[in-house]
Amino acid sequence: MSLNKLVGGDCGGNNSLVQLSNIVSRDASHSMSQADRFVNEFMAKNSEIPQTFNMTALLNNIHDVEKVNKASSVPKVNQLSSNVNFPWLPGPSAVIPGPSMMRTMPMQHNSLQLPQRNTNMQIQYINESELKNTDVQSKAQEYVDSVNEDSELAYNQFMSFMKRMSAGELNIGENHSEQSGLKKDTLVEEMAEKYKDEWEKLSDVNDYWESEIAYGIPAEYMFTEGNAMLENKNALELGKERLKMGDVPGAVLCFEAAAQQQPDSAEAWFLLGTTQAENEQDPLAITALKKSLSIDPRQLEAYITLAAAYTNENMPKFAYLELSKWLRGSPKYSDLCPQDVKPEEMNLKQLEAYIMSQYLKAAQLNPTQIDPDVQSAMGVIFNANQQYDKAVDCFKTAIMVTPDNAKLWNRLGATLANSDRSEEAVDAYQQALNLEPGFIRARYNVGITCMNLKAHREAAEHFLVALNQQYKARDIYPSNSSVDNSSSAIWTTLRMVCSYMGEHDAAKLVDEKNLIELNKFFKIDV
């Protein structure tokens, strides 16, 4: 059947849905009441020509229909609305769904008609407080006896209820209301006590959304399972060697083993945190760096690295607080921090203004000597409040003093990219990679910048290089290990690039995380 024949043309005899409606109406016409015929005549009249629903005509017929209803053979049920559901009435549901895509919807004549029963019994409402158990049982028994011969009513839900009442299984005593109230009060008290702690947690919603958990930062560091380096007693030194070789993922596993072997080693946690930051794993970097600072708060570099990680995770308030701790912990600048000021009690705007003013004072303390840490911290602040041009100046100033710092070159590149200076950003990233070829975050950032320049194939190649570097650490796992230490962010972005290129076969390989075939597809030499 064509679509036009179904919903197009006229809505008369040639329309299949109207034909079906006519057949149903004809077959049911022998058992229709006078009220039903009024409704059908109205709908037949309005189904001949497509039009907007005629509400005026319907309203004009309501009074006539109501008059006929009073004389209808359908048994009257006192004080019940026509749209009430009656679960105890036997038989199939009378609600028939109609088509939903036609402008004029034909209504079924029996959309909500109560089944006719051979009884003239009416339901009467009485005050519960006036009842006694014997009265209720006798009334229930009278009803059961009156419909006992009706086989259809004998087994429905309402009859089951009435039989239990007549047998005395359900009682309504004089003190029923008081007992129900007492039970209700007791239940409420028990529930309130049981869920008191949960309610208190839910009541203070602001505390949750201002916590690190809301941003996906784990409270405890999640170590990689099946790490073979746990058996190596020199895991810390081996991690440093792997880091110099550019094997960032391998270094991560070594530092994880060292942190587990020496849980009170601030150095192990610090190296683990900074290396995870290079490995494009900021949440884990944050947890590790916080652990390191809890052991030894004097590690000033950890505060700035932690602030940069918070900025990457779009958590500016946390970043500002760490930069405030750096100033307080620095022997050079601790005097600049008022002892009576509590930055943690400030809102975001107040905290931002306070931190900026403090670092400007630090930079002006000795104008003839550039402190790269102060300049780097100010670059992080300007990045957080999206003043990228000022952040670029700060990082460039810091690089003038420490040109061999790959992290500063990467931060400069990211800031240039954020300020729509992609070509300059690529140059900065290349400087970082020249200093540290295994710097996965810098490699990933180059790929992002290539995407912005519409160089999608080059972007995919950089992402694959980063993933191959992360998979280098697989030789440390047992041969039967299924641990995946690669970055989900890199995989997701690579999938996006393949879609931009229209390479659907490559996109499927990304979904499967089939790195070997992807290397072949993009001709990456491993």
C-alpha cells in the first residue's frame, strides 16, 4: 500500500483507515446505545472533509448527549467520573489506540464504555467512623450474596476484597484511625532515623559540587593491576632511567611500584604525579601530587604542576588555592601573604583577584631578576581566566631564563593554540618534543593543533605516535595481562579525526583499539 493512499487525498471511502473505522462501526452498531449513535454521527460528519478539529460543534452536542445518558441502559454508578479506571471489572480494556499521524483522528465509539451487568445495585458512601466490624461484615456478605450467581463477577479483584471483608479477615475497628496514625508516625520516625546520614549528604548539595569528586578526581590513587615492576626493588631508579629515555608510560609503572613499595616516599609520589601529567592523565596526576604534598609540603614545584593540572581539568578555584600555597611556602615570598587572610573562604572572583595581586607583588619584588616560577604561575593564572595574550608573555619570559624546560614550551604552545595562533603553537610543541621526545602530552597537543589547521591526516599520525608510546610499557606486564594504560582522550580524538577524513574503516579499527592495523593503515613506523 502506498503512503499516499494511506494518509493522502480525501478522507472518504477511498481512505483505508476510514474504511476500517466504518467496518468497526457497522459491526458494533447493533449493540450501540442512543448516546453512542450521536457520537458516531458527529464523527462521520466531520471525517468527510479534512479540517481543523471542530470543538464548537462538539460542545453544542454535549447537552443532548447528557440528556440521553440519563435514560441509557448502562447501569448508573454514583459519584464516579467517566475517566476512572476500574481494575475489578472483568473483560478486556476498552481503550483503543488510534492513528497518531493524521490531522483528524477518528474517535472510537467505545473508547471508555463500562461493561453492562445484570444488576441495578448502586454504590453508596458512608462514614467510616460510624461503622463497626459487624456492620461492615454484614454489608459485605449482602453484596456477595447478591452477585453470587454472576460467574463473571465472582472472581474479580473487588469480589475477592468483599469476600475477605465478609469473612472478617479485614477489620475496621473503632480505633482504626488512631492505630493507623500511630503506625504512620512510628514509620516516619524509623525512616527518618534510618536515612538521616543520606539526607544530610543530599541536603548540602553545594559541598558536593564544589568537591573534587564532582570533577572525577579519585580520592585514592588507582594503581595499575598486574604491574611486574612491583617485584623490582629498584623501581624508583629504573623509573628515572625510563623517563630520561622518553618512555613515559614505562616510567609511570615504575613510579607506581615505588609508591606502593614506599608509601611514605614524597619523591616517589611526586615523580608519579608529574609523569602522569606528561602522560595525559591529569586526574591521577592530581591525586599523586596531593599525596606527595601531604607527606612533604615543602615541594614547591609540586604546587605549580598541580595548579596546571587543575587548570586542564577546568577547576580554576583549586588551581588558585595551590598557587596561594606556593607563595606561602616560598622563603622568598611568604612575607607577602597576610596571615589573617583565608583564601579558601573566598569565592572564585575574590580568589582570582587576590592571587593575581599577590603574584604581581612577587614579580615586582625584584624587577631586575626574573623568577621563572613566578612567571610560570602567572601564566597559569592568565590561562585560567582566559587572558591568553598575557599568559603567552609570562611563559615566554620564563623560557628566557630556562630554555631547556620542556614543560614551559608545552604550556606556551597550549596557550598559543588557545589564542588562535596555531602555527606558532606547533613550533613551541616541537621545541618541547626536541627536548623530550617521549612527552606524550606535547605530542597529543600537536595533533589537536593539526586538527584546528584542518590537517587531519597529520593529526591522526601524531595521535598514533602518542598511543604507540603509551603501548611501549606493555613489556612490563605479564604476557596474559589485558591491562590498557592508553589514554581514552587520545582514542576519542583519533576517532573524531577518522570521521572528519571519511575513513570509516579506520574509525572501526579505532573502536576496536586495533593499534597494529591502524599503524598499517596510516603507514606509521613503529
